[in-house]
Amino acid sequence: MLNRIIAGKKEEVAQRKRSQPIPALKERIARREAPLDFASALRGEGVRLIAEIKRASPSRGVLCHNFNPVALARTYAENGAAAISVLTEKNYFQGSLVPMAPMLCY
């Protein structure tokens, strides 16, 4: 399964490289706010939890039909998650870079 996911992602990356020239991508990145420091979030005393957000998994299918990753991330952050991993891969995890309908699953 992992090999299929990796092969699919390599093809998707190759397609994106063809459709989005590096200079245009660098320009978009320059206009964005700096990302949070993932590594620093995991340093320190005590347990540091990485919460994961995914709509589906390759082995179990859809985990939540009414799914709002933004609200779920907010809930994780408000309850002490040190970092949040969001799976945006579309073919196996049904992810997206676009927020979904305003429902929440746990």
C-alpha cells in the first residue's frame, strides 16, 4: 500500500512541477506568512502530542462523513496538542487543501 501511495505522490509532484513553474511558486511562498516551527513544538518537558487530521485511511476508508478539519484542528490546539498533522493527500486519505463543510468528527 505504501509503495502505491508513494508512486502516486511522485506522479502528482511531477505534474505539479510541470504546471507550476518554480519562479511562480517562489513568488507565492514569499507572500505567505512563515509556517509554525514544528520541531520546536515537540521540544520541552513532558509529553508532546502530535494530533492527526485525516478524513479517510487506505485500510479503513472514510473515517468521518461530516468532517471539518479546521474545527478539528482548533479543538486539538485548544486542548493541548503540541503539533497537528493534516493529511491532504486526495487519493488515499481524501484530503484537500480546501476547507470542508462545517461539521466536526472525533
